[in-house]
Amino acid sequence: MSHSQHEAIPYTTEVREDTGLYNGKLGMWLFLASEVMLFGGLFSAYVFLRLGARPGEWPHGLLNIPIGTFNTLVLITSSLTVAMSWTALKLGDFQTYRKYQLVTLACAVGFLAIKSFEYYDKFTHYEVWLKAPLAAGEHPGLAGHAAAPDAEVPSVIGHVEGVGPFETLASLEEAGATSITIHPDKYHYRLTAWQQAERTMKEASMEGGSAGAEAHEGLTIELSKIARLSALVPRHSTFFACYFTLTALHALHVAGGIVAFAWLLWPGARMWREEPERYTNRIEVTGLFWHFVDLVWIFLFPTLYLL
Amino acid sequence: MSSETHELGFLRKYVFSLDHKVIGIQYGITSLSFVFVGLVLMMLMRWQIANPGEAVPIVGGLLEGVMGVPAAEGKISPDLYNMFGAMHGTIMIFLGIVPLVFGAFGNYLVPLQIGAPDMAFPKLNMFSYHLYLWGGLVMLASFLAPGGPAQAGWTSYPPLTTIIPTDGQTYWIIAMVIIITSSLLGSINVITTVIQLRAPGMTWGRLPFFVWTEFVTAFLLLLSFPPLESGAILQFVDRIFGASFFMPHDLIVSGTPMADVSGGGSPLLWQHLFWFLGHPEVYVLVLAPMGIVTEIFANNIRKPIWGYPAMVGSILTIGFLSMVVWAHHMFMTGMGSNISMFFQTTTTVISIPSVIVMTCLLLSLWGGSIRFTVPMLFAITFLPMFGIGGLTGIPMAFNSTDTVLHDSYYIIGHFHYLVAPGTLFAVFGGIYYWFPKATGRHMSVKLGHAHFWGSLVCMNLIFFPMLVQGLAGMGRRMSDGGANYSLANPSNEGVVGALSSTIMGLNVLIAWSVVALALFQLPFIFNFFYSIVAGEKVENDNPWGATTLEWQTPTPPPHGNFAEPVVVYRKAYDYSLHFKALHAQEAPEWGSVAHLPDFEPQNLPVSAETVGAPE
């Protein structure tokens, strides 16, 4: 039934001469234009909030750059295989298309898996604000660093022994805990990325990397001395609110792409036998979407991880 | 071709239809219902303003039953007033007018006017209607949420939205995200349809003006709605996950520090994201009505629209400029003089293309043989009403005057003149005009006149006093209608600027005019449903004698629209030209369009002209 109706609408498959497009491709470009505005709004919000942040309040170096880089490569690979699969279809080679798309799906799922590992790491990574600030000298993440931004720092940040995700001070008290043992990070986020890199280089040349070991010593803090405790979740800070909102929205797009590709690869593949050209167009249009999702990540990665 | 006319079941035909005309009518009926809800809210508010502190008659008990504490004793408390205010704005704009002018008229007419069999993506079209419906239902459901619906205005400014602990605001955000998604899909569909599905010969210069307006509207929705969607997402994260995108450091409300929900954010960020949509949205509300008015004009003055290219150029300019004027809604935030200079300039510049469109329409009347049909009455009234709305907006374009007027009733009067007797009148005109095509029957002229004159008088009695009240200094958000600041309040004795009894008395005038306005909608509602079944049948497929393609179809147009493939040979408004040629030889009777056409349909081959008018 839908078949006969679709034929009544021109340019579903063939290209209109004066525009050089078929309907679906134009529709996707328009959709992507709106997506640019959507992410544009969020990126602008990021810029706006970051410019307005108080000095020393924008965290640095809390995201895992090697894993982020690896994930970027995974996503770029998937973009490549989408393009290759479309080329294969254009040449009439369904089997090759299938192989490439399986790689695409594997990359996409892999991306989400790596991302959820990163997320979980943040959910169990805590910042603890103390009622009495620590002097820079006794602070594990700042010790020995001349360029520390403040003489005193009110918080310690790291993994907490035996504490799961999303705990708060109230929930820990409710559970009957009286103190926590935190393993502070090597650096405090109040050091800028540049200061952290400087310090890493200095340590590497002088001590051969022994600083890492001391940073893993646990620090036991009584709950009564804690002013606030938060995992690295949206509630923690504006930076993490931005990070989770942007990457989660991006992850939703990735998931949408996975659904579309999987549908076209299995139940939707019947169309290949009846209308190969239309099927190829669908891959092209979905591919456009995928490249866009990829592109968003290429902007997200440096903005959130590196800057 | 769908030559095999298999019967579709009720669900497929009316609920999950893929036919753009059915979807258009679905949009129309749904959005008119929402306009009705908005009207009822407005009536309640106006009644309470005129009678502060008194229980609402008749429905007071019902209100208390539904809304609970905020409507205790059947009175509209300040909280309930805020809820109604927020929901009146939201419903009227996002669920009423926009789906009406874009979803209903756009869906029904655009494919017909460009000679296309349907929209480019019928399934997407169906999906966007259903998204809109569900978004609307979520919005209505918020009335039943514990603590009531959103109460921070249709603009949902953050410190307020975050401080109010009830769930209504969360419903509002979710509903908005659904509605925005629906609009986005709809706009993709309209743009693709206009670009790809124009019939052979339908060049850009031959597009009916209405199609141009929908085309620009679609671009506005496509590009300006997503930033609001991102704002809504951020507000959602704020409310659900405890982030603080919009809450500044060290916020203290009524002496209570807001440290739990506050820090690191900026309320201004929301205002920017909101008004980046908000201003283009204003043009979403008026462009398509301009198009409707133009179609009705061309048909009822029986001559080509004067200055068609200038009008098209103007609305394209409006489209571009409307993206760079948003911060004139934010003069009150105390922005720096450089920024405010930029936005004052763009705001004044954007009035030029609007004036060009209005001027072209006005000049088109010159030398026309005007038929004062019911649609034409509405369309011609659009000009002065929109004119008042537009001209009263000019003081708002300047920071210095805006600062004084912004929070007064003056601004309420200003934008309601644009939207109520402006946009809504164009919409009514459009309904009377295209009703015969959609149903095969005319609406009653007598009832149409009652509807028109009654609405015209009442709308002016409602909105003009608001301009006066605003200039007298009445604030725009007071649930008691300013009674607290009036001379009637003993503590204000001798206070310069306290509201006089004349100004306060206008509240009563407005309230009764609102009642009358509602009564004058009854002829329309009756006319609409009665005429579907028992209206006078149309004598042919083109009862108004129109040139555009929607009238060259069977009545009502079947699935697939056109009986045979369409080819377009002419501009959109070829009225009178042919007639003039004939007129040179004989003097035919004016108005007898049935046997002597004074128009040439767009799909009439040019060669036929010589048959009709031998030179």
C-alpha cells in the first residue's frame, strides 16, 4: 500500500535536475542544519559559562585523554567504513557492504562501551570539600608545586575506598559511615593543563616517576570535617554538567545511528533486492548523519578534554 | 498513481493518515481546540483582574476541585494566576497559533499550491502531527500535576523556574522538547516539499506568496527552535540531575541562600537561548498570516498583487534579520550600550521589510474591484490591526523607552494586537476562504458577518485599553489588576502615579469585552460545524474564481490531489489581464465571473489565451 503511494511522490529515488538532489538527501541536510543549531546552542552555552566562571573554578585534567583519543580514533574509523560500505553498494557488492557495516556497528558499540567505562569512572570519583582548607604544602595533589593558584585549597579529589557511585555526604551519614579513605589524584584540577604538563615533565626528569606512587596513599578524613562531597556528576560543577549533557546527547545520537544502521543491515535489507538504488540512497543519507555525529565528537573532544 | 482505490479503515484514514490534507485538518482542529483552552484561561484571568479577591462565579467550585489549594474557595490566588498566565502564553503560542498557521495551513495548502501530490515525507508528516498532539497532551496533563502547572511565564526564566519546587515546570520542559521536535520535522518536510516537489513550470517567481511565507517560516523554525531545545535540555538537567546551568553563585531568595541548587551558572544564558528562538518565533506567528492575507487579497481585488518581488525580498530579509534582533527582549537586563546599540539598530531595520509588505498590500487595493466577501473582511482588517501592533512596537525597539514600557500593560496590548486581531484574523479569513475547497460547501455569510464585526469591536475594546493602562503605569503581572497600586487603596493617598479609578475601571470594560468576544466566537463555531454538513454547496471547483493551483483540483481534493499531471504556465496572480483584453472590445458585466472569467489559472496554457482573447 505504501508502495503505490510513494511512487506518486516524485524524486524519492531519482535526482531532481535543477536541485541535483533526491528528497531524502535534502531532508537530511536540513535536519543536520537544525542539529548544528542544537549543538551550536550547547557549545555557545559552554563558552558563555566558561567565560563567566570564577578564576580557578573550571576543572582541568579530570578527563582521561588517552581513552578519549582512542575513542576518537574508533569513531573516525567507523566513518571511514560507512563511506566504504556505501561505495561497495554503489558497485553492487552487497557482501562487501555488509562486512564494512559490521565493522561500523562494532566501532559504534565499542565507542559507547568505552564511554560508559569513562562515565562509571567519573561516577565513583569524588571531590571532598573540607571545612578547614588544606595548605598547598600538605595537599597531596599540589605538594611541591610552586605555581599553585592558591595558598590554600579547600578540597581533595580522588577515588574513595569502598564507596560506590552517586553517594553524597547525607547518604554516607545515613549508611552509618564516620570517615572515608580517599586516594587523591596525582594533580589537583586547580592546576591548569599547562601547569600539569609542566609538573609531569619536571617529575619525569628528576625522579623518574616516583611521584605516582605517593599519590596513591590513602588519606582518611572524618565525615564531621567534610563540608560537601560529590562524585564527578552534573551536580559537581558546571564543567561536569556541560560534559555530561554534551556527551550524553552525543551518545544518544550514536545510539540512534546504531539503530538505523542495524535496521538497514537486517530487516531493512529486503529493499536491496527490489529497489537497490533507493536502498543505496538510504545508506548514503544515514551515512551523512553518521559523519555529522562524528564531526560533533571531533569538536567535543578538544573542547572538553584538551582545553 | 493510486488508481486502485482500496478503502482504508477509519484509523488509517483519519487518525494515522498519510495524506497531507487530512493531517492539515488534524492540525487545524487540534490547534483551534488549544486556542479555545487558551481563551478560557484568559477569561478566568480577566475576570479575576476585574474582581480582585472575589470567587469566580459558576466555575469556581470546579476550579477548586481540579486545581486544589491554589484555587481555594474558588478564588484565583496569585499562584494560580501565574500558572494560568504561563499556560495561556505557552498554549496560545506553541500549541495554538504556530501549529495553526504552519501545521494546518502549511500542510493543507503548500503541496496543493505548488502542484505536488503530497508532502515530500508523508510518514514523517504523520509522525510530526502525533508528536505535536502528545506534546500538547503532556502540557495539558501538567494542570493535574501535584502543585499545578508551570508558573514562571511562557518564557520560563530560570531563577524562578528552578526555585519553584513543583513538577509542573518539568512537564513544561518535556512537552516543549516534544513540540519542538515536531516543529523541526514539520519544517524539514515543508522546505523539502517546496524545493523538490514544485510542478513543472512552477518557478520560484511563480510561487504563490503564501508558499514563500511558509518557506521562510519553515527556515525560521528549523534554525531558531534548536537553541531553545538546547536550553530546555539544560533546564531539564538542572531540574533532574541537580546541575546549575542557570543559577548564579551566592543566590539568596527571600533571605534563604540557594547554595543547594545554585552556583556557576547564569540566568542570562537562558534568556539568550530562549529569545534566540523567541524573536524569530514572532515572525513565525506573522509571516504565514501575511501570506494568507495576500492570497485572499489577490482573489478579492481581482488584480495582480502590487510589488510581488518586493514582498518576497522583504520576507527573505525578515527571515535573515529576525535571527539578529533577539536581545531587544532583554534590554531590561541592563546590557552595555554597544550591545544595545547593535540590537536597537537591527530591530529598527527589521521594521522596514514588514512595512514594505504592508504597503504593497495597501497599494494593491488601488484600482481593484474589491469584493467584500467574509474572508476579505478579515484580510483587509489585518492591515490596520497589524499596523497598530507594529507601530506600538517601535518604542520597544529603543532601550530608553523600552525600559519604561517593558513591564507595563502597554507591551501586552502591543503584541496582542499583532497576534489576536492580526494573526488570528488572518487565520479566520483563511478558514472562510479555503473552507469551500476542503469541504465542498460554503460557510454562512450572515454568521460570518456576526463573527467578524463582533470580534473586531471586542478585540479593540480589549487591547486598546491595555495600551492606555500601560502608559498610565500599570504593571503587567499583577493578579489583582493593580488594585494594590490604585488610589482606591487608602495607603496610596496622594501618591503621584498611583492608578486612577478611570484606569482601574478599564479592567471591568476589558472583562466584559472578553465575555462578549467569547460569545461572538459561537457563530463561528456553529458555522464551522453546521456548514460541513449543511452549508450551501459550491457550484464548481473554483467558487471564488482563483488563479492558484489548489482551486484547480477536484473538490475536496482526492488523495494525490490532482486528477492529471499539472504544468504551470503563469505567475500566481493573473487576474484581470485577460479581462482587460476582452474589455477593450465589449463591456461585460462586472462580477459575473462564472461565465466570463477575469482570471487565468496558473495551469492554463499560454496558447489558450489567444483563443479567449483574439487580438
